[in-house]
Amino acid sequence: MKTTKGYAAQNATAPLAPFTLERRTLEPKDVQFDIIYCGVCHSDLHMAKNEWSGTVYPIVPGHEMVGKVTSVGTDVKKFKVGDLVGVGCLVDSCRDCDNCKKGLEQFCRNGSTGTYNGKDKISGGVTYGGYSKQIVVTEDFVLKVSEKLPLANVAPLLCAGITTYSPLRHWKVGKGHKVAVIGLGGLGHMAVKFAASFGADVTMLSTSPEKEKDARLLGAHHFALTKNPEDLKNLVGKFDFIIDTVSAPHNYNQYLAMLNTDGIMICVGAPPTPSEIMAFSLIGGRKSLAGSLIGGLPETQEMLDYCAEHNIVSEVEIIPMDYINTAYERMLAGDVKYRFVIDMSTL
Ligand code: NAP
Ligand code: ZN
Ligand code: ZN
């Protein structure tokens, strides 16, 4: 075991603070890298505050990391020292079940291992995430990162990127489709970029009037303020797809009403409390309510390659490590433009 520096929450109400953690000794298939940037996902906040329950303390969040390889195990084939790499939300799975074989490691029948708050199958300990200097990950869960894109802006692709790319691809969203994205935060801004890039007609549904200009710059063709009843009335029956990225409880029925016949609303946002859904919101118009969880390893690599080819990155605000608690407060206030990314050299 090797010690490294990180930032952790010690309980649900404590602010994140410096923490020393251990990384396992390199196994033959392991890649070790220095984390250069790590994105800040709203899931980090949900988990640090135990909003979904099941958090094991101390927790070191962070699952959008990019960095440079510093050493590799004897059997590593895909990476060498100096390579730019990324790691997202997963660091292991059984690789043997039907879902793993299909490249859907996020749905591993035997339980995939989360990048943080997971059980490390090799060391037996708890996994610690990317708010730290270094990490050791088995090569099958390490992704290749292009030298072409600005590295800080690539980090959020590892979660916000794949989480929005995957459902858009799964449901074959593109030309001729009317798509709405709810919530212009980390996931929402990537959903707008991808949906526009795939050729869809994109509407941003936001609670924040000041985000309209940015939404259009990101690729949205239309903007509606969801606090404005007039805007909402005009949207009834409009969309083929809605991507819901909202992190807090909200009224799903209000948005289901905006679906066209056979329309599909896809939840990627994960509010901590249940919401009521009226059957009538679905049966009139044969509508579907669906969900999607990050994406598997092959699709994550495909998404990174697509971004390199089409010059798609996240819009980021780079912050020092000790700004993290303020960043969480701003995220709760919806004040994110459009992803905080931690510069790990400040730790
Ligand atoms: P974020 O950057 O904080 O963005 C969330 C946005 O939702 C806000 O910027 C705001 O946009 C809108 N919003 C917030 N509170 C709202 C409310 N009460 N009513 C309506 N809109 C509200 O968060 P994120 O990192 O994108 O994550 C979003 C959610 O996705 C979180 O719950 C996170 O845990 C989840 N997530 C899921 C997956 C998955 O695999 N499914 C992966 C990653 C994250 P406006 O100002 O435009 O209204
Ligand atoms: Zn995330
Ligand atoms: Zn599996």
C-alpha cells in the first residue's frame, strides 16, 4: 500500500477536508496515474451528504478524473508511462456476466465497483475517488484521452458526458427529433451539446432566466423558463424526447405533459426523494418514462473519441481543492457554469 493525499468528508454534515488515504500496491494489470484534474458531479454532493443513504465514511468523492500514467503493472497492454488517461464512475466489475459481456459494466449482475464508496475486490477496502493526487485502477477500466482537447475540459466527459451521450445513442436521437433538456448544469449542458451535435432540435427547460444566452451558445435552438406558466402552456405535446437532469425533487407530471404521442422522458437526474407520477400522465399519448445510468466502458471510449473528433468538451470553472465546499454550496444554488473542475496541483 502507498499513501497519497486527498479530500474527504468524515460524516454527512462535515465539510470536506484534507485526508491521507492508501492506494493498493500495483497488481500486474494495474495502471497508476497522477490525477491532474477532477470534475465535481452533483452525485459527489449527494453521496458526501449521504442523501441517497449507504455512504461509508470517510468518503473521498470524484469520478471524473484525467491524468498521466506514472507506472504500469507487468501485464498491462494498453497503456504506458506518460499516456493521458481518464477514469469515470466505475473501477471494476465481474467482466463475465451477460451485461459485462455486452459492455454494460454499469449493470453488472455481480455488482460493479464504484470509483468511490465501492468495495475494492483486490484490496478488500473501500474505494476512494478522484479528489486526490493519485489512483490505481485495473487497465480495463482506464480510458484513453486524446491529446487534442484541453484536459480540464475533458474531465467532466467521464461522467456528465457519458451519462448524457449514452441515452441519446440508445434511443437513436437525431435529425427530425424534438428534444428537451431539463436543467442547465453539468449534465444538462453536455446533453444540449450532444443532442445538437446529433442533429436534433433542442429546447432548454430551465429555472434560471440568466442562463438563456449560454443555452443558445451551447447549441439549444429554443429556451423556456419552467417557472413561467405561459412558457409551459406552449410546450404541451411538443417533444419526442425529454432528458431530465434535475438533482432536486420536481414535478414529473408537468414535464410528461410536454411529450408528443409515443414520446419518452429519460431520467438521468437522481433526486433523493420519491415523486408522485400520475398514470394519466403516461396513458394519454402512450408515453414512456425511462432512466439511464452512466454508460459502459466501450461506449465511454466511443464518446471520448467522438468528442475528440467533433471538438466537444465541457464548459468548466477551474477551482483549487480548498474551494470544494463553496463549490458544493454554489451547485445547490444552481450556480454552476457549467462544471467545477478541481486543479489537483492545488492539493
Ligand atoms: P448540477 O450541475 O447541479 O445541475 C442540476 C441542474 O438542475 C441545475 O443547474 C438547475 O438547472 C436544475 N435544478 C436544480 N434544482 C432544481 C429544481 N428544484 N427544479 C428544477 N430544476 C432544478 O447537477 P449535475 O451534476 O448535472 O447532476 C444532475 C443530477 O444527475 C444529480 O441528481 C446527479 O446525481 C445525477 N447524475 C446521474 C447520473 C446517472 O448515471 N443517471 C450520472 C451523474 C449524475 P437550471 O438552473 O437550468 O434550472
Ligand atoms: Zn457523476
Ligand atoms: Zn458483470
